Amino acid sequence: MSGKLIGVGVGPGDPELLTLKALRTLREADVIAHFAKAGRASNARAIVAEHLAPGTVELPLLFPVTTEIPKHEPAYCQAIDRFYDGCAATIADHLERGRQVAVICEGDPLFYGSYMHLHTRLSGRYRTEIIPGVSAMSGCWSAVGAPIAQGDDVFVVLPATLSEQELERRFADADAAVVMKIGRHLEKVRRALGRSGRLSRAIYVERGTTTEAVTMPLEMKRDDIAPYFSVVLVPGWQERS
Amino acid sequence: MSGKLIGVGVGPGDPELLTLKALRTLREADVIAHFAKAGRASNARAIVAEHLAPGTVELPLLFPVTTEIPKHEPAYCQAIDRFYDGCAATIADHLERGRQVAVICEGDPLFYGSYMHLHTRLSGRYRTEIIPGVSAMSGCWSAVGAPIAQGDDVFVVLPATLSEQELERRFADADAAVVMKIGRHLEKVRRALGRSGRLSRAIYVERGTTTEAVTMPLEMKRDDIAPYFSVVLVPGWQERS
């Protein structure tokens, strides 16, 4: 009998935001797989490190490229597709031997996560289970204590890569918003927030649920320097409460 | 020294989806408060029931009305405002005595949760902490194993109360969507999905992370009968993967 592929959400960063189910799964799994950039430690692994028993079989899945090649270039897509195919083949080999393979994922496995590339490649052939996790964005608005959406609010998640015009239109069209993966896009995001009348509500959050979290009203941030994993929150509900 | 108000997310329903931090907080809190409709058991309390030590001091916060009065009538707003004011006063009394009051919340406290009505009333005067939880929607797409959003997807959460035209427009304008609080709105939601070309992707989920979960492609659902806490998922990423 073949094994089971398990996508395990380990939450936004604070090791205590692991669920009881994720913890049990880590203890029961035969193999624990985690994504990382080649040469870097896995963030998901760091979150669960204290719970990994000695002798745990680990399977690091090391991205061959991340930001060196622009995402829409064929070379990037090819390299990434080959990488996921290879990961899926390695995991399939474990599954064929009846092993439970837990792929640990920051945040929630099926919400903007790399795990889903494995899931779509393997879920047709093998048993799968998803253990949802606390999302990175929940970690961020909780760190700030900002009620994000309520009642009949329309809430939207936007990638910072959208054009300024698109961002402006979508901010104006939603009650509440989260802009993800800010990185080098902060100046543009700031302008779009200003033009849609949302700048005064916007909150900048860097390294949401770590002890080095930096949060401030975006209007107070003096520069446009932001790491890739920073977000901007635009709480909706406060306007009408 | 006054106490602390803690909003504790207890996840979407499965007691194992409680985080380690939520569990520790429940054990350390002096008072555990939970919302429920008068005469009904609290869903949040049911999720954590097995972890409540004998002798735990509980503070049930019982809604005087829920769906008996339409939400936009002044009588509803007045009754609800008076209710939250009363809850805040009772909790403030505990906080003044230096107690830690944990308000347990299904899902995530600041994402469409009742807790935020207490937070806004008390966070100016007392220390507060938010413990994020796995959201109900994460529980739902994980139960189904449906990768919901990826890469540069625009993801939107829509209340089912929107008009058919608004739903149609917003479905067409997003890559991925979750429609919450379906209840008596399923027929309308179905039509809007059809008109925006999203019906074939839509998944109906009832009681997401309970053992009685019902999930099916919406096109397979033969009637338009749905409980209030059912959702419709429209995964985005699968189209382009």
C-alpha cells in the first residue's frame, strides 16, 4: 500500500503558532520535506526545528533559481517546472514505499504556497491530506492588532506586482486589502494608496510574526525600502464602525 | 496593574487545529469568554472543550438577537451595540482586577469575527494581544484539497449578500474567490458564477472542518438549500497551471 502526501501548514513564523495537528503529523511522518533556496536554511524548517526528533528523515527541496531570472521568462518557467517535477518524482518514490511524506509550508499550504505544485503533480495518484495553517497575513494583522474585515466587507489580496493603475482601481473597489510581496514595489503601492484615498489607513508590516517585526502606519515610513516578505494592510472595517 | 484582553483564534472547527499558543493561553487565562446565541452552545467553546480545566472561570457572551431582525434596521444595530457595550463593561471589570481575559473566537479573531467589537471598545484602555487562528476559509479549501491562489493571483472574499450583478462583476474581476455566509443566497451566487464563467470551477463546502463536512462541485449540487455557514470556493490557480 502506498503512503500519503501531507501538506502541513506551520504558520507565519512564531513556532507557537503551530497547530496540534501539525505537531502530531510531524511526529508521525516518515519523511519531512521542506523548500528552501539552495544555500539557505528553510524558513518552514526553522519554525518546527524544536519539534524535530533526532534521526528524523529530512528531504530538502532546493530551488535552483528564485529571483535571479524574471518570473515570466521561459528559462525561469522551465527551470522551475523541472525542479517541481524532480521533487514530485523523489516524493513519489517515498510514497511507493508506503511512507508518509509531510511537506512543511510557511503559512497555509494551499494559499500562495509552493506545496501546491507538488499537490497537483501527485494528488491524482496518491492519497493526500492538507493541514491548514495560520496564514502569514493573519500573523501580520494580529501582530498589529488591526481588525481587518467585518460584516459585509469585501476583502482582497493583491500582489504588489500589479500596475499602479490596477492597484489604485482595486483599492478603491474593496473595503479591505492586503498587498503581498512588497519588495521593490513600495513606492508604487504608496502612490496607488494615495490616489485611491486609502493611504491614511495603510499599515506597513515587515517580518510579521517574528520577534524582529517592524510595523508602522505607512505614512510614517520615511523610505521605500522593503524586503520581499513585507506586506501592507488596509483595514476595512474601521471606517464604518 | 490591570489585566490583559486576549483575542484567541481557535481555528475552523477541528479541535486539533488549535495552535500551541492558543492552548497555552487558555491554560493561563483567568477568565475565558465566548460568544454564543442565547440558548445555544458556543461553537468556539466546543472546539476547546477538552482543554478547559475543571474550575475554569467562563464568561458566556450571549447575543440578544442574531437573525431575527434584519441587520440594517436601527433596532438591530441598537440592540447589538448595547450588547457589545455591556460585554466590554463586564470584561473591563475583570481587567481592572488584573485578570487575563481570553476571548475565544472561531477562525481568526480579526477576520470577520465578533471579537473585534470588544477589541475596538477596550484596546485604547487596556493591554491587548491577538493570537491568530486558522481561518474558516483555510479549513474549507484544505478539506477539499483545492489549491486556492498562487503567484500573482488576485484573491477576493465576498459576502453572499452582494447583489447578483455585483457578485458577477467581482467574480469576473478576480482570479480566485471565496463567498461566505451562503445561506439563502445560493441560487443568486450560482447565477452570478454562471454569468461570469466561473461556475464549472466552483466548489460548495458545508461545515468545512467538521466530521460532517459536505463538499461537492457546485454544479453537482441539485438544490439551493445551504446553511448560513457554508461557503463557495472558486480556486484561481488551476486555470493557468
